[in-house]
Amino acid sequence: MIAVERRFTAETRTMFSELFPTEAGADTLLYDIGRDFAIAVMTGVALQRLFPHGERPASDYVDALKRIFQLASLQT
């Protein structure tokens, strides 16, 4: 199980860096924590969706997460 977790982490970090390439002069903390933040948000969305009660579609959360990261990138 540990090997699966390590592979998942490595692959999602690669995907994150492909989606949001590091820009010159950018805040390195944002890029260091960005993947972990996205995983935490999506874990919360997945947990919330276990008990459906009219919540937003998961795509709304993904879109918001992308926009937050774009806005944070512009601040550097």
C-alpha cells in the first residue's frame, strides 16, 4: 500500500506541474503546496458526495480550485 501511495503522489505531482508550470519569479510555496491543497479539497468533495443532499457538481469545485490557483499565481 505504501508503494501505491508513493506512486500516486509522484504521478499527481507530475500532472500538477504539467497543468501549472512554474513561472519565473513565482512563489515556490504555492507550487510546493498546490498539489497537496488540491488533493485535500477533492478528498473533502468526495467525502461530501458520499451523502448526497443537493450539493454542487464536483466540476464546480475543480473549476474554483483552478481559478484560485490562477489568481494566486498572478499575485507573484
